[in-house]
Amino acid sequence: MPAALTNILEHVPAGRLDEEFIELLSAPGLRIERIVSTGQCTPAGEWLEQRRGEWVLLIQGHASLRLETIPEARHLRPGDHLHIPAGLRHRVEATQAEPPTIWLAVHYG
């Protein structure tokens, strides 16, 4: 059966209270998802830490990410990508609400 053709920029919700996570592909040791952020960030004082590695590509909008090992936030714009190794604590400092920020996230390992 042929794969369904979809567009990552279609059906983008606006003004949600929570981020939207849509799994695009899953295979053993691999998950690819679209994340739509509309102003969300990691709560103050909290860090994200994942058991799997993650590579993110910012497709639309703007975002600021902070890695525990680097004192200043990384400001991402469309086309920027970043590797977050497994176990590296990080946080989302800010995301653009309008237009929504769209990420492509590849989780592996």
C-alpha cells in the first residue's frame, strides 16, 4: 500500500493551551513527530530530561532553548536544528505563538 502524502504545514492549530504532538512515523528505536507550540515553555525551575536522543528542526516561528551545559539560551529560527543527546537536561525558554511554532522532532535510541 502506498504511503499517504501529507504536509507538515497543514492543519496547524492556533491558540491552544497545550502543545500539540502528532506522531508522523514510528519504528523500533525511532519516533518522528510534529510539535506545534503556541507560546508554551517549560515551567520556571523545571528541566526536561529524556532517556532517548532527540534532534529537532524548527520549521516555522521562533523558539529559545536552553541546554544545561550552556549558560545562554539558543535562539532558533526556521531552518535551525539542534541535537539533544539522551540525558542532557534542557528547557524551552520561549516559543512564538503567532504564527505557531512548528518543530520536527526525531527521537532515537
